[in-house]
Amino acid sequence: MTDTHRTILTFDYPDEERARRVERSLRPELGAIDGDRTTATLTRDGATLECTVTATDLVALRAGCNTWLTLTSVAEAAGECR
């Protein structure tokens, strides 16, 4: 990507195990849903999970953020069902 836009979505969890479970749920989606205009990366430091969404334009960035926020919300909800 030449001209890029980026946002970092930061999620703080009560403990490291919860962050790890959400990360494990999201990691398989990396690369699987990236398109020509967006990519995403995940990093975790203890109980904090960061998702960096990078896009070639602002419309793609918004769509990418919506996708990853939705995926994270589903992963969090699924983790509460345990």
C-alpha cells in the first residue's frame, strides 16, 4: 500500500487469560478477511490487545474497523458464555 491510513483499536481486559482467549479467537481471521485495500495485525501485551487496521483509503479503513470491532465483540460475547 502506498498512501495508507491506520488506526489502532485497543482493548483492555480484566486479566491476561481473557485477552489471550479473545486473541486466539481473532487470530485465524488475520489474512483470511484482508482485501486489496485493508490489512490488520494483532498484538497482545498482558491484558491489552491491539488490533491495527491499515487501509489505502478512508472508506476501506472505516469498513476494516467495523469488521474488526464486530469480530472482537463476537469473540468477547462467546467468551462470556463459558
